[in-house]
Amino acid sequence: MTLKDFLTDAELARAIEIWHELKGTGRFAAEVERQLIAPNMARINQALGQENHPRYLAYAVEFVLTECEHQQPQPGYLWEMAEDRCQTCGRTLGFGVRFLHVGRCDTCLPPTTH
């Protein structure tokens, strides 16, 4: 199971924002449950094919984001776990492994080369 199995791209982006605000405070899981998971339990249960407890899923989100943060490479590596944003308009494209990547969303044109 991955986070994208039950969170939309917008929900995942919001979870990352909440993570940046609340990590290490002990309030992250409760806030993700309140804002993102509890209001969408019917859709989430359908997507996962079973009944789930919203706090359990919130803890799963916290675990994954904690693990991603701990898997950051040492300086000098060519890849990183990062939030991917369009370099032109700033739209969030997701979260994952980036390899010397300059992302652009599907509506922004790449820069011209001379």
C-alpha cells in the first residue's frame, strides 16, 4: 500500500504542508486525521477495499513521511526525496525521488534554450 492508494495528489500535498508545520510536535497524526482522512473515509475505505480506522491511516502517513525524511542522501548525492514543484508556476506535482530533476507541470512550457 502506498499513500497514493488512498490520498489524492491535493491531499498528499496538504499532508506534506502539515508535516512541515507540525513534525515533532506530536500533533501531526491528529491533524491529518481531522483535515484529510476522517472527512473522506467512505472514499478511502472503498479505494482500499476494507474498513479502516482514520487514526491508523494518519499514523501510516506520519510513518511514511518520517521514513522519507530519514532517507535523505548525504551531500553530494544526485538524488533526493523531495516535494516536487513546478519550477515555472509553483504547483505541487507530488512527493518522491528526484534525480537532478527540474519539474514542470503539464501546463507550463519548458524554457527556451539558446
